[in-house]
Amino acid sequence: MSAPTSQTLEQPSQGRPDPVPAPRRLSRTGLTLTGLAAFLLVVAPLLHWYVLPAIRKTPIDSNITLVFTGSGTVFDTKTAAVSPVQQLTLTRHVVGNIAESSSTRVALDISTQIDTEATLALHDPRRSAQWTVERWVTDRRTNLPVHSNGETPFFSGEAYLKFPFGLAKRPYVYWDSTLGGTVTLDYQGTASVNGRPGYRYGAVVGATKVGTQQVPGKLIGLPHSQLVVDRYYANRGFSVIVDPVTGTVMDARTQPLVTLRVSADGPDLLTLLGADLSMTAESRAGQVRTATDSGRKLTLVGGTLPIIAGAAGLVCLLAAGALLRRRPAR
């Protein structure tokens, strides 16, 4: 019986096996840029769709005085006489009623007075030729009336003291307080006020009955002790230039005519107000500053910052992708 032969182990002919590759390490910078890109790409639409609507609201702490000057005649209720043609001043003071306002509505108390040169020097609206007070309550975002919180009179329309945010080149329904109703203002093209572009809107209002009034007959040349006559209002040309971003009225001109008649087709017997009034340079400058400051904020939040954030987010994302695809050095 032969002895077993020894067996020889054969070595692989291809040499030693390849080493196992080390685990791939991701770039810390790439991971950081990925997180930053995600943050910026989320922030960009949030600024436009969430933050912008939150700040695009009518402020509740307004305190604005607008002055219009021009020439005309006015019936002085104190002296019961029509003034001669002279310099007239219309002053409108608008104050936000914070206690009656909220996050969704704004209540604005409005005082409007018309003065002759004599009454203007008295610095007292109660002694003006004509004086009215109102309260305007609107939705802070849409500018539409909110019929609550002491609103007087019952307002309607899309615009009065201001226009909606983000204007379109179309007609707007405007509340005319002298008419006690709305007027459709037609879009009349673009215009500039102190270098800031705006949209011009305007209308002509035909003679419209707005109420009745009891007056002494001798006041209108009739042989009656007292009689009730009709009060008519017309506007020979009303126009405004409005900032299209904020809805701020940057300039305005009005040519009201308020008269008394016995009948619709009868002649004007007494002129209560006949004037051509334009916003003063100081008031225009103040309105343009308001529009510029508010517009800059809205443009920054709604346009500039989202674009910058979105563009920066894409750059970070591309840079992160390049770094994460790069193989580590051996």
C-alpha cells in the first residue's frame, strides 16, 4: 500500500486581491450648501405669497393733512351770504382711529373744511365757511367698505381717500362725498408727480340732485318767507394721479359746483360752492414720500428679495451638487 502523496496548494495566477475601497466621505461644504439652498428656495416664495400680503395693508395710524387751494365762491353759513370770487382753501385732515381698527379693517376719521381768506385765519374748523366730518371704514387689504364701527355716511365704491394696492389700467368706482354716491373714474393714461410715475383717472359729473334744503325766499330772489328747494351737484372736471403700487393719491384737482334750484330744469338760483381747487405742492410732496416709502418696502418684500433668495438658492444648489459628486483624493 503506497503512502499518500502530499498536496500542494495553488496560488491564484492573478496575484493578490484588490483592496476594499474606503467608505466615501461627503463634503461638509457641500452638505452645508445643500441646507442653505433648501432654506433660500423655501424663503423665496414665502416672502412673496405670505409676507407680502401680511404687510400690504392700509395702516391704522394714519395722520395726514391734505390742502387744496384755488379760486371760487362759497356760501358762508355763518353770514348766510355768497362770498365774492376769491382764494379758497380746502383742508382735509385724516386720522386713523386705532381703537376702532383691527388687523383686518381700518377706521379713518375725516374732517373737511372749506375756508375763505378770512375764515382761514381763524384756525377753527367750526368757524369755516363749510365743515363736514365723516368716518370711513374699509378692509385693509381690498380697500372695500366695511359697514361697521360708526361708519358715516354709508360709503360704497372701491376708492376714496386711497385706491386699492396694485392698480390696473381700468376704470375705478370712486366715492364722491359731495355727491353722496359713486362716480366711475376712467383711466386716462400715465403721469408723473415729482418724478414718481402714476396712473391718471378722471371724470366729469353732470348736474345731479343730491338733496333738498329749506331757505328764505329772499335769499334766492323769490317772494316766499321760507321754501324748500333742490340742491344740485356737478363737477366740471375731477382727476387724480395715483401711485399704482400703493394706491396713494399723489395729486388731485376738483372743480365742484353746488347750486340750489326750484326744479330739475330750472336755472341755478344760488351757488353754494363753485371752485377750481388743486392739491398744493407741499401736499403733493408729502403724498409722493408716502408712496415712495411704502412702495419701496412692498417692492423689496414682494419682488427684490424673493428673486435674490431664489437665485442664491439655485447657485448654492449647483455648487453643492458639484462638491458632492467630486471623488475624494486617494
